Amino acid sequence: MKKTTVLVLAALLLAVNSCRKQETAVPVEQIVAPDPGSLDDFIHVKLEEKGEFLWSWASDAQIWTALSNSDFVLSVGYQPAGFTNINEKIHQLDLQSSEWKAARKAVMQIALDSERALNPALRESDLLAFEENPYLPVFNIYVKNPATVTALRNVAMLRYAEPIGYEPYMTVAKERSDSGCGSNAPQTGLVAGSDYTVIAPNCKQSWNYAYHNIAQAWNNGNTGAGATVMIIDSGVSSTQDNLGSAFNQGSSSGRTITKYYTLPGATSVNDPCGHGTSMLGACGAPRGTDGNAVGVAYNANLVSVRAAEDVLLNTSSETVGVSNAFTLAGNTASVKIVSMSMGRLTSVSQISDAIIYAYNNGKLIFCAAGTSYSWTAWFAGVIFPATMSQAVAVTGIQTNLTSRCSACHSGSKVEFVVVMEKNGDDHPLSLADYSNDPSTVGGSSVSTATTAGIAALVWGKYPSWTRLQVLNRLKASANYYPSRHSQFGWGRINAQVATQ
């Protein structure tokens, strides 16, 4: 690997010092990609040691390895020289001001000059990989010259330069493009009295609601009316009418469901994965008359955002889609609660920027602590962005109330848990992609959407409360409070107590 790296760098030096009129662009397929094995091991070690992985810990060579083994997209965060405390101010920046435009221009010019060493004809528009988010000081560019990484990371105006299309061991993982998808079909073998209880007017209440006293909260008139929850996920099924024309039916009335997509390249809000549909259902499916599953906050307003293809955010487009979704949340006054049951192993500052933007605008943000798939099973700690202090990390436990669910992640950053697994593989009810027969869904994903629904019950009762007041009420109702469990945080929320 060292010999290959030396040869590549030598070739680049010759290119820089040769006559530019003779230079031509280097095709992507001709770029030698360093073996990612040592980088993956480095990420693995840091995750085990630190519980997270920041690209600021990586060397220039490691970042180039990640770029050349993915899609060559580098996320570049910038700020004016001497600017401080951006996390406190990011929701108030005027990126069209002269100082911010000058900072962007200067950083972009450094990248452009470096990339022109390989292709003198390059224009700025050729570098840009995605349309820029007008609310965040970041742009995404294609980098084909490893020297560009070094040049950018030596600039005082740079906040970060990170590969956003790379995750460890992704070169050998077939499931990376469809993690969490394809399992949201209706379940026809569900058993009354065990898997669900039929309640008025004619719907199925999931078996796990009893562990959180959700029905008791409903009986006191707390149904989420007036609260709005945004679900950032894979979209919403066009064939599930309980999230469409039948959204208001039975005991659910006077509310709205709004649908967006922020995933670059997407052309509709439709959910090709099924995961987003099930999360919307767990949070706020109607309490209807058609025999389907009812969600926790069955009178809350829902906002669906298709921001990713699946639950594992391992592509550049998904990173941008999620980032755009969180700034949308921050700019939507009616949204009080944001729930995202997706994530990744490595941290990405572009998503962090957007989450902080939403947080600074008063949003209560719930993120899944993590659910393992075959190529992430070696790490059972809390994943990004649930690791962030601005996010409330949620995971799932079994009915014994002491063990995490079979594929759920846990750790010191978890704040709440939801009972969502019995007998090893029986999971809560939600809405299937189609049909009035419910699906079943597990993992920290449904735990997160369920917790967001409980928060909507509280905020619906106390609409003038702040995020902190709602969060403190959730904590105070949980079974470990005022202590905190090392893996499960405050524990199981009691919805009845939280809505008193």
C-alpha cells in the first residue's frame, strides 16, 4: 500500500510541475484507490475506545483513502477567519453577507486551484456535487487530487473537510444499500389478546403499549392533538391510505399529514423501503375503524420527510438529504418534535450542523441509538447522530425489562428505552406498506418513533411548554429517575404520569 501511495503522489507532483496546456483530466476509473483495510481498522479502534469516530482524528491520507474508496465527495465546512462559537450562532448566520461570501469564495478557490492541477479546464460548477443548503456554511465537492485534502485542511477558514460517502467495511457489505428495508409487509398471523387488543372504534392496540401506560394517557384525554412531529426517514407509502386519504378517521380528526422529500435525486415522497411508513405508523397512525394498528399520538399532526434510501446513512446523497431535512425542521415553526430512526457509525459534521440548527430553533430531537446489521454488529454502542448532546438517544428492550433487544445498541448516551421485543422476535405493531392488516417492526427504530409519539402526548397537553419542560417531564416519569442506568438512561417512560 505504501509503494502505491508513493507512486500516486509522485505522479501528481509531475503533473503539477508540467506544462498545464498538456494536462488532461484523470478519469475516476484510473485513480488508484488505496486499500481501505487499515482505515477501517483505525475507525474500528476509535469507535471501541471513544464510542464515536470523528473525521478530524483522521490523517490526510486516511481521508483520501475514504474518498477514493467511495464517491470522491468531500464535505467542506467554512467560516470567516476569527469567527467563534458557531454552534451557538449557526441558526442566525447571514451567509449572503460579505464576510461569509468572501470566506466561501476563498476556501472554494483553494480547492479549485488544487483540482486544476489535474484538470485546468475545471470550473466551480464542475466541482459541486450537490446544490448547497442556503442555511449552512458548507459545500460538497468532488475531489480527485489527494493534495486538495491537505491544502484545505491547512486553511484557517476551514471548519472541516470530511468524506461523507464512506463507512467502514462498506466495500464488502451487500446490504449497505437496503438496510432496514423490505420487511414492512402486513402480518396475517397476529393473535388477539397476545399481539394486540382491539379497542374502539375498531383498531388494534399494540401489545407493548401496556408497558408505558399509553392507553391510560389516552383515557385522560391526551392524544397528541395540536402537536406536530416530523419523521425523517425513507418516506411514506403511497398505498397505505391510513397515511393518506384515511389519515383522519374514527377517533382521529382535525389533523394534517404533510409530505416532503429532501434526498438528492428523489422525485417523490414515496417510500421504496417501507421503514419510513412503519415509523410514521408507530408514532401517529389513526385510531380508526378499519382494523389497522393505532399509533401512540393518534391525533398529532405528522410531517414525513424522505431523506434517505434506507436506515444506514452511508452515501453522500443521504448525508445531504438528512442535513436538508433537519434545516427544514428548524425552519418549520409548527414542528415541535423531530424523530429520526436512521444513522451511521462515523460522525458527519454536515449533519451535526443541521441538527444544531434545528436544536437552536427549539426542536426536541429523538434519534435511534442503533440497530445492528451484519456488517455493523461488531459495534453495539450508540451510533451517530444519537451520540450528539442535542439529540435524545432511544433504544429498545425486551419484556424482561433488563436486556436490550437482540439487535439494539445501548450505552451511556441512551436516555430512554421502549419495550419492543418478546419471545426473541415478536415486535410491536405498526402500519404496513399496504393493507389494513398491521405489520410488525423492531429495533431502536420503533423505540424512537414511539418515544416521539409519547412526547407529542405531553406537548399536546401543554402546548406552551418549552422543549426542556417536556423533556424533564418525560425523564421524571421514567422508571430509573432520578438515577440513571448505565445502558438505558432514565428508562421506560410512563405516559400516564408524563401527561398528568
